[in-house]
Amino acid sequence: MKVLVLSVNMGSPDHAAHAAEFLMLARSAGAKIVGTLTARRDRPDAAHFIGSGKLQEAVTLITELQPDIVLFDQPLAPAQQRNLEQAFKCRVVDRVALILDIFALRARSHEGKLQVELAQLEHLSTRLTGRWSHLERQQGGIGIRGPGESQLELDRRMIGRRVSLLKKRLAKAQRQRKTQRRARVRAGVFSVSLVGYTNTGKSTLFNALTRAEAYAADQLFATLDTTSRQVWVEGPGQVVLSDTVGFIRDLPPTLVAAFRATLEETIQADLLLHVIDASSPEREEQVLEVNKVLKDIGAADVPVVLVYNKIDLAGYEARVERNEHGTIARVFISATTRDGLEGVRQAIAESARQIETHAYNIESL
């Protein structure tokens, strides 16, 4: 599917990284990028987000390149999206819809598919006015995968019923998760969750530690569904390790809410392994974005060990670094070459021992 990418610089100092990431998102959705256009705005135009001059430039480029879709790297208000589609004479997909589309492509589990459909329908419900005749002509593609065309033909009331049903099913799945989690807690099983920015190598590390075959690829949002496996670690014994969805800058709030049930695996963990791409020039900004989301979902107080992955690309040596209290704070590894994995196991074992000691001291009071 031929795509023109329209990028808007709102004066952000890291716009280049933002724009490059959006191109990765587009390619992850299967887009064939035929052109890009960059606009600069201090604030969004109420009608079209971009100004009249840049709007005309975009129309000229669309006439020349004949893209199927224009991808807009900012979230658009429903009215702005409609006005742009009228001006461009083609479909416009904003950043939120693109991320939802990728989620629809990647979801594998029943719960993951429910969460994607719920988020898509809630996003769609704000954009129904005056769009049915337009939607009836759509034949699949970027921005409208997931619920399917039959869902898009429903009226507000039927979508409302579907949303209500999805929420009930998700609540049931959430209760089942809590039951499984309580059983692990009663059994005294130490739980560890891998968190981090998207495409930092969490699934590759998960596979290396558990010898599982979770899907891992060099693309954004390769993992959407939480996968848990037991792994033996010297000291604590059997540990439950969970691989979770990767985070991204400006993650739409609707997605954080929709995937809260999945992310609760992170909230309830005894230890978080925050996987960082050591080779990325944006790693510090990515760490801040992950910390922001962890705070939003209530996981800011869970103990964290930073795992700097891809040292084979960054030119670092495998090592373990401790903080001023003698606790392991950072581990440098390559999940691909398996160099430094013993340091990760050591961090898990020491954290489990500290929690066990703390619990014993409390019981002794």
C-alpha cells in the first residue's frame, strides 16, 4: 500500500527521532513509503492541523505521487481528519490509528485481540459523524484492520453494545489472571517482568533465559501479549518470567487503559528487568518514556534492574554494576550472543534473596 508520510515538527528538540520512529511504525504496518513531507507549527491549526501553504504543498505532492493513504504523525481531532481527507481526496490515518493498526496485526492471544478491538472501537466511536458513506467504500488496509468492515458498518448503539461486551470479557480475563497470580504468591514463586521500550530485545532475552520460542523480530511492537514461563535460577529456584508489550513515546492514553489488564502483570511483579537498547542514541529519552508509563500504571515502586542489551552493537563489555548500597543496579548483556546472561540471573537471585530477607525481618518483629 503506497503511503505519503506527513510529519509535523511542533518545536520538539527530538523531532528527528520522533519522525524516524514514525517511519518505523509505518513500515511495521506494511506501508510502502513513496514520499515524506515535513511541516513546522508552533500550534495546530484548528481546521487542518497544518497551515494553508503546507496543505497546498501536500495536495500537489499527493496529485504527483498518488498514494493510497496519507499517514499523519500526530494525533488528529475528528474534524481535522475529515477536513484533511476532503482536501487530499484520500484516506488520512493519524498516529493513534496507526499504532492501533499495528496492535491489530500483532495480537495473538484471545485477550490481546479483545483489547485491540476495544481500543479500536472506542477510537472509532468519536469519528462516526458523517463518515458512514466514506467507510462503506474502504476495503481493508492500514488503519482499519482488526474489527473488520462489518464492525465499521454498525451504528453508535451497536458499537456501544459491543464495547460493553468486550469490557465484560476483559474483566473476566483479568479475574482469571488475578486468580493465577494469587496461586503463584501462595506458592511463594518469585515473579519477574521484562519491561522496556519497543524493539529493545525483550523477547530475545526472554527466549534466551527460558529457552522458549516467543515471537521476536526487529520491528516495533513485535510482542503484544504477555507471555509467562518458569525458569530455574540458582537460589530462588523456579521463577516466573513474563515478557510484556514494549512502550513508545506518546503512547495514546486509550491504549494504556485498554492494555492495563496485560500490564498488570508488570504491576504485580516482584522485580522489573528494564531492558534498554545500549546501541540506541535515544536510549536516555526511551528510559524516561518507560518510567513515565510505569508510573501511569502504578508500577513505579516495583524494584528495577536496568539491563543494557545489544552490547555487541554498542561495543561494550558484559559486566554487572552495583549502586552505593552494593545492590546490582545495571547489567550489560547481549541477548543475541547470550553474553552476560549470568549477570541477569545473578540480579534475579539477589533480588529474590533481599525480598525473602525483608519478609523474614517483618515477620520477626
